[in-house]
Amino acid sequence: MSPLMLLDTASLYFRAFYGVPDRSEPGEPPRNAITGLVDMMTTLVNAHRPSGLIACWDDDWRPAFRVAAVPTYKAHRVAEEAAHEGDGGGGIAEEVPEALNVQVPVIVELLASIGIPRIGHPGYEADDVIGTLTERAREVGRPVLVVTGDRDLFQLVDDAAGITVLYTARGGVRGADVVNEAFLQSAYGVGSGAAYADLALLRGDPSDGLPGVKGVGEKTAAKLMAQYGSVAALQAAIAAGNPRRGPSASACSSPVTTSTGPPPWSTWPATSPSRGRSTAESPNGSPTPAGWPTWCAPTDSPAFRACSRPSASRPSPADPPRRRRA
């Protein structure tokens, strides 16, 4: 069965903005993020032939429930003076270059015009949408390809369920790392997405302002996971007096409160969490596959083919180097 492809859309258009030259004429609005995103989607569809494509969206880049749990979450990315409607971070916005900011509404219109659904939910990030749709796909036995430059989503990897991550941070969409359980074992010493989530909890993530356990880096976290298998088992061992209690062990013995994962999947609505679209039909009115509540964009639709057709006047850009969001 061909996989459902879920895009971490912002990670792709940020990458396009910083890596694709802007060829707009003087006086014209910039369009490098727009054309770069289209080229990336075209490359992904041609290479992987997914059965459906969804652009997952950050309706809230810094949700209130995560900030309440960990106040430092993404604090270094905050533009304190900028108001942002509906921002769970208390009326503050992420710093985004103006030349990119003006392209985002065009990206929204473009996705709608070519029949690619843009799915978001108030108060949640694209990660939450991706996690939710992945879980629903798992329930009906549908494989999933997640496209992202964010390691957080490695926690979804599940070979048995056909859930794989295409990690674009190092090689772009053309040379993306195929993150499966073998990749996780080789790169991080853990054999599942769930184990990676525990490793990340111990290690922390400075890029998102998430503290780990004091004195525990990636290597130590990998050793602890290899020995105990999970944070819960590690805490149980500490409670039983093994390993010997030191600064790191003391930190691990407290209840884990730094997780910022999405809420239980059962709390999500049964209809599309964006713009009220019913799960009973795809965005272009095509029949929904039996047994699958989907918002998939058929990648063989005429509108998508017309938009993604290579153009002699628009050379396909090389994948840009890794660049974090501003």
C-alpha cells in the first residue's frame, strides 16, 4: 500500500526561504519560499509516490499548554513586541523575516488552489497534527511517511506499522535520511520511536528550550536507555537503589514533567481539525477510501500535476544547507 505523506510544512518553507535564491524582479514580492516549497513537494511525490499528501500546519507555534509545562519552551524564538492573533504564548509571535512573512498567505492560497489540504488546529502545532493523523493511519493499517527537519517526530517511527520519517535537515528532500528503527539504533542506540522519545527526554533539546536531566547528555542518555530500556524502568531502578544515586540519578528519580507531547489522540475531534472540512470527503470531492477518514490530496490530480510540472523558466533549486527557523 502506498503511504500517506504528512508534511511539516513550516520546516520546508523555512528551508526553501533560506536556501533558494529569490529571482523576483525589482519591485515584485519575494517568492523563493513559494517556488521552493512547490519544487520540494514535486520531488517528494515523484520519488515516493504517496497515495495522499497533507500539509500539516502550525496554528499555534508555541502552545500555551507546553509553555505552562516548560516556560523556557521556544522562549529564545519569541518576538516580544509582535502581536499574534490566537497565540497561546500570551500575545507574542515567532520571529519571522518579513520577506518570508509576506509569502505565507500565498502558500496558503496555493495549497488550496491545487487541492492539497492544509490541516491545523487552534492551540496546537503541526507536530500535534502529524502525531494525530499518524495514529489514525495506524488504526486502519495505513503506512505513513512524515517529512520534517525536526527530530522530535522520530518518536513516531514504527516499522511494524509502516511509519517512517524522512529527515531533511542534513540532505534536503533529495537526500533525506530515511529514519526507521534501524536508523535509530545506529544513530542513537535505541530501537524504537518510543525509546527515542525517552532518550530525548533525558537529553533535552536546547533548540526548543527544553531542559534535559542535569549532567545527562546524548551519550549518557543512550547508555541509560541501553541498560534500562525506558525512563520508567530507570526511575524504578533508582527507587530500588540501583544505579547509585548521584546528581543525575536524583534528577531522574523525580516524576517526569518535561514532556511536551500532544494530548491523548482520543481528545481530537472526529472531523478535520482545520477549517471545518468533513472527514467524509477529500478536498477536491473525490471519494474517500473505504474505512479511512482522510483529508488526502490525490497526487495524480490534474491541478497538482499542472502546478508541479517542471518549468524551463524555473530551474529546480539545489537543496539548501540546513538552517534553523529564525
